[in-house]
Amino acid sequence: MPFGTLFTTTTHPYLFRTTRYLTETCLGATFRYFVKPDGFSGFSYLDEQIQNLYGLDRDQLLEDAHLVETIAHPEDRHILQNLLQQILTQTQPIDMEYRIITPEGQIKWTKVYAHPELQDNGDWIWNGTILDITERKQVQTILEDYNRTLEQDVSERTLELEMEIQERKRAEISAKRAELALRQANQKLESLATLDGLTQIANRRRFDEFLQHTWRMMMREGREMSVILCDVDYFKNYNDTYGHQAGDVCLQQVAMAMQQTVQRSGDLVARYGGEEFVIVLANTDAEGAARLAERIKRTIAALKIPHSTSDVSSYVTLSMGVCSMVPKLTVLPESLISCADKSLYLAKHYGRNCIVADLEGAQRLDLPFL
């Protein structure tokens, strides 16, 4: 067989695709909401993460979507009510923020992205993502509070120059507190700087750092590592058909599905660029990486994101390239990415919507992919 081993799914004919979010660490949940011509509406699908996000039972929400209104923050209840009303009456994508109070009394900021799809039977289906943006809001509040404090301190320090030594000491204490607040805010911003702004998974900068670190660690231990490079099939056609905002929601759902499937703390899911994603797996051979890629395909397939202009499916699909090797001092970590990129190229060459696992750099063996 040339270069790699072709890996196609036999458990599901279609692939789907999801994304934006994950670990600010941001908690998020995907959903599907239907509206019938007679006005009857409700959830037809809810991610299990909804219970962690809202603190409400997923099955109860599937039975009665208006339970969400019971946890709306009093000041934002009208926003949530407007959201539900817009879903019933409008056909434009939704991007909205509001606060909730969970049954445990925790106040959270949430953000909803959703776009509608008209079905042949006249139903409207809203595919969307609910995100927990509480940490982002907290950082924003810290910065706003600090800016107000800083302006006040500048005024106070001007007056303190004319005051007694005791007043100067008070100003020094105030300045140190302000400096500490700024340092903490900068540390938080540094953490946010490693996240992709759209999907809220690791960005390219974080990926580059993580790849170098994992490569050195696996080289010291003499263990194998793997990379999975993923590309959303015909994504330009998707954007041209459904619009860039719907494309953003789609990428958010894909990223979330990957993050939820890759569960080991020592692994990394990152946005590589555009519609490409990359997964770094420590202490993992090609067979293990390919099996993980298949689980990702099944997770995304369960979302059933329509893609009417794809040449391989009626739904969103992924092409994946897998490469594994034991790092060596004489080999650069970029060679692992190059190898995975070649496998991804072969996956596209074989018709897309498949996985190609290349074993270059490690021993070649026939993998029992099922």
C-alpha cells in the first residue's frame, strides 16, 4: 500500500461537525431546537454538558424547554424571553449573552450561538451552542475595575505629594495593591492569550509550545507520540452556502466534539488554522491515534450538521491524517507535523471523509482498524 493505510468508517456513513469552545476552560453544550409551523417547539437534542452548565436535568429540559426561564437572572430574564421569542419568529442566526442563577445559587454568564435550518416538512431546526463565558466576564470586570482604580490612584498620588510622610505611606500601600491586581489581571490575560478566539480551544501558539514540550519529554523517555491533523471537508462551500456566522458555529461544534472526545489531561486539541485542527497525543502509537480519530468521527457524526454542498456527504465530514514516531535528537518535531500533513493529503486524495494513518518513522505494521 502506498505511504499510509487508508482508514474508512464502517459504523456511520456520515460525519458531522461541531465547534467553538472549550477550555478557558469554557464549559459548553450543543443543542438542537425545533419549531413547528403551528408554533409548537422544544429541544430535540441536548448535550449532556447542559446539566453542568445550567444545573437543570437534561431530560426535563427536553420535555419542557421553558424551564430555562426559571434560572434566568432577574435583570436578564427579558433577554432570555426575547431569545425564545426570536427562535419562534425570526430566521436569522442568533448571538446573545445573558446571566443565569443555577439551582445551587451560582451566577453564570452564558452565550448562545445558533443558526436555523428550514426542513422539507416546514419545521425550523436551530443548531447551536451554549457557552459558559463567566471567566471571560470576570477578567473583563477585573480590568475595568483596575482602570477605574488606576485613574483614582493617579489623582490621589498628585495630592499625596503635598501631604505628610504618613499619607505617602498610605499611597505606597495603595500602589502595591494596585500593582498586585494588575499582575493578576495580566496573568489571566496571558492564559487567555493561549486560547483560540473563535473555538476557545488551544490556539496555534499554545500548540507550538505543547508540541515542543511533548517531543522533548517523549525523547527523554523513549516513548512514541502521535499527531492527528484534521480538515473540515469542503468548508469553503459551507461558508458560501450557509454564511460565515453559521460557519463559525459549525467550527465551534467541531472543536467541542474533539475536546470532549480527547479526555486525557496530557493530550492537546488545538485549532491549527482556518478549518484545520490538530491533536497531540503523548505516549500513543499509530493504532491508538487512529482509533481515537474514529471515535471523533462518530462523535461528530451524531451531531448531523447539514452540508448540502459537500461532494462526499449530505453532512459535515472530516478528513484526518495520523502520524506517529519515537522522537530522536536528530529529528525535528516539525517532521511529525509534515508526516501527518502528508497523511491528510492522502486522505483527501482517497476521496475525503476518511482517516489515513502513516507509520513512517516507526515500525510498519498492519493495524486491525475496524
